[in-house]
Amino acid sequence: MKVRRILPAAAAAAAVLLTLTGCGGSSSGGDSASGEVTHVEGAPDWCGTKEISFALLDGFGGNSWRLVTTASGKDEAAKCPSVTEFKYADGQGNTQKAISDIKGMASSGVDAMVVFPDAGKAVLPALTAAYKAGVVTVPYRVDPGGEAGKNYDKWIGDDFAHDAVNWATWIKANVPGGGKILFMGGPAGNSQSTTESDTLMKELGSSYELVGDAPFVATDWDPTKTQTLLSAAIAKNPQIDVIVSDFGPTLVSSLHLFPDSGRPIPALATSDGNSLSCFWQDQQATNPFPMTTVTTGNDNVRLAVDYAIAKATGGKLPTEDSFQGPVFEDSVSGQPHPVTCRPDLPGDVYLSAQMPGEQQATLG
């Protein structure tokens, strides 16, 4: 399996103006905010006839998941010929740059923007200023605080509780009767991991016990830190029946710690990634373990793009306001998919995404 490393500099270099060419759209027609809905023939119903410039902004774009997500957002915008210009900016993990990017896009005259607000509430004033300046403003996935209609047009979240319910259903079926759960999440206090852990333990009930830090072990979704923390958890807890992780690929370089310690790899409930699926496949002969994955959520951006473009061009607004990712793999039932490894593709490919793995492989 090919392994590809994505450097922050590559994402920074991608923060350039990109222009989408198409058949063009009429500048006539109303917008959905006024109640008049228009539609470009042959395009999705969220694509209205008013021509716009559109911006996609990341608070941090320097990893493979963000590369796929950004490309997915660009691909979605390209479905609407009324989007005549596409701009992208990467905050590079710097809150002040992320704020400056939002302000800069608003002052450049873009008509709509979709923002991954990694810094949360710190970017809310900039989002609010863009919204009040008349830019259709749609943050997604990370909740920036504030209110729709006051600070931005709409927040398009991911239903993380939905993932937790799917994990709990699988755990109760495959680790019945209770057990010890180790939840390895992202940065301390992040809303995704907190929501998932709280929902998971509520769904599982009292026969299952959370071990390690509560509500989750804070790994920052960093493989090196994950390995250190998992090593400590193994040493401290003689029984771990299930590991839950909201970003499965970070675990790949750490799971060998169980057989290295003379212990079986526990059942795993997580999100998908080609590197993880190929690891699972490689272990079946010597260290087999059951695993389920949910989609890793790259396509959350597509729903946000649909909403922002619909609002700005006069198209039909989506009825959904949050992304619900389905179960992707189940090594036990094989439904809806068995664990799927593509050794011909890089490890940092997410086969649950709408974008084909072969296309993802070209992004680096």
C-alpha cells in the first residue's frame, strides 16, 4: 500500500484563486431569501440563476482529510454554472490568519462563503461581520456559537450523536453483556468527541464502563500522541474490550501495542480510512479483531456548499440542515460493506466519500 504524506506547505500553496468555467448562467432571477426560487436547467435544484463568486475557507487545511474535503467542496460548487469564480483560503491553524481570511474574502466582494471554523467562537465576530455585509455565510461541522439569522445564514453541522448511536448498536450486538470502553477523541473539550462519548455511554447503559480519561482520551487526532496515550492506557487497564475513535486512521500506527503486550486487539468502532482497512486486513491471519466504521464525513462540506450557493443564487434550499453519515463497514455482518482495503491506493484515502478513491489519490 502506498503511503502519502501531506505537508502543511502544500495546503498553503493551494490557497490561491481558482476559477470554475462552465456554460454560464443568467444574472436575472431572484434569490431564495426573497422567496423566489430559480433554477439552471440541467443543474441541481439548489443551483439558481444568479451568477456569484464563491469562497471556501479552512481554519486548517494541512492534512489529507482536509485535502479531500476541500476538493469535494470545489467539486460540488462546480455542479452549478452560476458559480463563475471559486476562491479558497487556508488559515494554516493560525486563528488570526483564519479571521483575516474571512474578512479578506468578504472585502473582496464574494457573494457567498462556506467556512470550517476550526477556532470556534474566536472567528464568530468575523463571520458576523461578513454576514452583516451581505455575504451569504455558512459555517459547517464545527459550531462557532452564535445564531442563524443573526451571526450567519446557517450552520451545517454533522450529527455526531448519530455516529455514536450506530457505534453503540454495533457494540451491544458484538460485545454483548457489557465491557470496558476506551474512547480516544480529538483535542480536549472539542464538541465532536464530547457529543459522541456522552451519547455512546448513554446508549450503552450501565453494563458498559468508560476507562481512561472522561469523556475521552484527548489525542488531538495526532498519531504520535495517540501511540503514547494508548501505551499508557494499556499499561493502566488490564481489560479493554472496545476502542472507540472518531478518526480511525490515527490508530493504525498504535494498535500493534496490544499484540506487543501479549493482548488481543479489542473490538474497534471508529471512522473509515484506507490505511485502517488495510491494517485490519493484514492482521486477520495473526491478530484478528472485529471492526465497524462510519463514514469519515468529508461530504459534510457538500451540504454546506449546496445551502450557501442556493441562498446566493436563488436556488432551492436543502431541506437537511445537518450531515448524517451512515455506517460504512462492518467486519462481522459485511453490511452495508465488508472492510474494504485498496492496497493500490494511498493510505490517506477515504473510500466512504463521494469522490472516488482514484481521484482522491491525485490530490497530493
